[in-house]
Amino acid sequence: MLQLNIIRDNKEFVIERLKIKNFKNAEQTIEEIITLDNQRREMQKQSDECKQKQNILAKQIGSLFKEGKREEAEQKKQETATLKAQEKELGEKLSEVDNNIKTLLLSVPNLPHQSVKPGKGEEDNEVVEMHGEIPQLTDKALPHWDLCSKYDIIDFNLGNKITGAGFPVYKGKGAKLQRALINFFLSEADKSGYLEVQPPLMVNEQSALATGQLPDKEAQMYVVTLDNFYMIPTAEVPVTNIFRDCIVDKKDFPIKRCAYSQCFRREAGSYGKDVRGLNRLHQFDKVEIVCIDSPEHSYEQLQSMMNHVAGLLEKLELPYRVLRLCGGDISFTSALTFDFEVYSAAQQRWLEVSSVSNFETYQANRLKVRYKDDNNKTQLCHTLNGSALALPRIVAALLENHQTEEGIRIPKALQQFTGFDIIN
RNA sequence: GGAGAGUUGGCUGAGUGGUCGAUAGCGGCGGUCUUGAAAACCGUUGAGGGUCACACCUCCGGGGGUUCGAAUCCCUCACUCUCCGCCA
């Protein structure tokens, strides 16, 4: 959520930036927010004055009673009745205006960073880096779903029976490969200075609201209605919420956390080749990195997170490219996002395996993550996160790119975690 | 699941209707003393709204109520702890 004072003080700038995000009715919404805010402050003032009068009267009544001046006290009591009625009316209007502002604010996306270019969607994202050779596969090369059944490592049909589409069962070396990747990612994160946490896989409503999954992305999550919990779509939710309502110590910057978790996404509306095999699952594994930093250093931190992700892909010997998302494709809450995509050689397509973002103060404002600056003033922190990495598409690319006639070659860096060097 | 007890500022912990936004201790910050440090002493130290700045308003787990007035009384929800039951 954007800070009201920023909207108030930089109206034109805010509107202009919002347009890059293709936010419709930017002027109208911002104007409305400012008008309502002016109303709010005026009402607040009136209501405060009303309360002040009541407080004064209450004190007077108290001392009158002590002095035994009953009648005078009773008289004053009458006065408070009108004030109370007045205040009630004002209070109701005030909370109505307040709610309207809140609703409007929640509908406004984050302002994109200066480097974010306008664009309609995916097609306008800018490739900023390319790494690795694209493997040339033979005619006999298979897409990963066929490799999965050929070597009996991932069973999609079994998952269909037990749960439904998008819940595969990993078997034998498939299961071990998963476990190895998780350990590899966690161990690399540890080396980069991320403190490992194991968060809950279900969160309450407040947490889902704070990181922005609610109210607008409710359809994306599985809901445990009996207890009013939400299955996490990413570890970002519980891990970022660790810091909700906290004033953190700036000495601890950058605060770095990593977490392995399973992620649950309903993915309503997806279909076709996008969901084939491991391309899009309802339950998948991911290691997430989360950082909290000061506004001065958050972009350095973003760069260091990107370096970390790039290092993982290099060690896995996968060709990848980095995209700077354009205004039309960047997420609602993000100021700047880089996507990492690996090339899946048999499918001959790029698959997104990581998304690294700086949310600046947008998330922190809702979460109330603050720190004290050098003047000891309370300020909002910047929050950042990234996948490091999401497993299924990595597995897909590993299987396809590293397939040989003898079997699937395991990259060297991973072998100490798998305990084998080939799947055959 | 049953019975009971709790939830107060970074932490510990007072406060049961009237200057209580809250005693005290610890911690933090600043200072005195010291070659330096520790100890001791002095001062300072919650958040949000509002204001040019003050004033002022709100906040004692969340929400609602009683009252002229609530951290204090009532209702409700959440959470924590203890005992019992069940169980990985």
C-alpha cells in the first residue's frame, strides 16, 4: 500500500508512474484519495475537539463530585450528552471515509522503479542477460514428462488418483533428486548468509492480508475453511510476516532469511501446454529468500540476491536469461522485478524459475515493518524477496537438457547431494 | 475435547472506576567520573494521527458494551499457560 503522504506531496509524479503500470483511472483515483484524505483530516479535527471537550468535562465532574457539589456535577453531565451524540455521528462518518480511503489505497499498485519501461505484458519484457549454451538435442530427445515415465521417477497418474491434476508423486531417484535440490539450495543460501527458517505452511487471514494475497488474490489460495487458514502459495507469506508489526534494528540490516517450503496454488484458469508435466503444479517445492533493508541499500541488496540466483543456475549448468519486467507485467506490489528463466531444451521454451523483486515500502507499509533512522525517526523498511529456486521447472530443465543415451546426467555440484551421477 | 488461570511499553512486572500513556527494575541512548573499560551517579527512552511547530486526539491482546469518566466493570473472539483426556 502506498503511503498517503507520498501521494499527497507528489501527486503528479505518482500519477505518471502509475500509468507505466497501466493502472486505469490513475488521475481519478488519486484525486479521490486526496479529496477524501482532506475530508478525513477535517473530520478528525472536529472529532478530536469533541473528545477534548468531553475529557475536560469528565475531569470537572470528577472534581465536583469530590467537592460534594452534586447539583453542579449533574448539570455538567447533561452537557456531555450532546457532545456524545455529536461525536458518535462524526465518528461514523469518519470511519466511513477512512474505509473508503483504505479501499482505494488497496486498489493502487506500487510505483514502478525508474528503470521500469512501459509495456503491455510479457512480450515487452526486456532481456538484460543471457548465460550458457542452449543444448542441441537429438531427434530422440524427449520432453520431461516422457522422461519421467521412462525412468519411473515422477508419476503424474498416481497423483491424479490420490489428489488430482497438479499433484505428482515423486519416486526413487525422482524423490531423491527433489531432496537433493532442496538441500543444495538451502546450503547455498546458508553460504550467502541467509538464516534458514521453517515457517508454517498455513497462515491466518491477517498474514495473508499483510503480504497482499488478500483481498484480491484469494482465488489463488487453498482455504482451510473450518479454521479460517490459508495454505501458503509461497514461503514469502509466513517469512515476511515474521517481521509484521516490528521495529527492527538498523544494525541488523540487511536482514536475510531463507526458507524451504511446499507451495500450494490453485492456478485457476491455467490450461494447455502451460500445465503439461511439471510446468505448473498445484503443489510444489521452493526455497525462498527474503530480505529487509534500508531504502538506501535495498537496490544493492536486490543485486546481491540476483547474483545468488545466477550462481545457482550456473552450478546446475542450465542456460538462463534474465528479464527486467515491463510496467505491464510487473506484479501489483513490486517496484522492480527481474525474472530468471531457464531454457527447457525439449520443450524448446523458456521457463520462469525465479522472480526477484524489490517492494520498497509498499509491503512494509501494510506489514508495519519499520526501523529507526539516524535521526531516530521511525521509517518504513524496504522488503525484497526472490525464489532461489522453485523446483519443478528446474527439474524439467535438468531432465531435458541433461538427457543422454545412457540416462540423465546429474550436474557435478548436485552430485554430493544426490549421491548418484546419473538417472537411468 | 473438558476444567481453570492469564494477555500491560524492547523485556520483567505494578496498577480493580477519576491528571494512568501508565509505578518500579532491566535493557537502550546521552552525560559525569576514568589513561581506557567496568562500577557508581545524573539525565533520557513506546506507537499512530494531527500541526510549520506546539496544542490536541487515539492506543494497556482484537472487537463491542456499561459510565460524565475504563488498563481497571460486562459481553465476545483470538492467543498463552496449568491440569485432565487423546495422540505423532
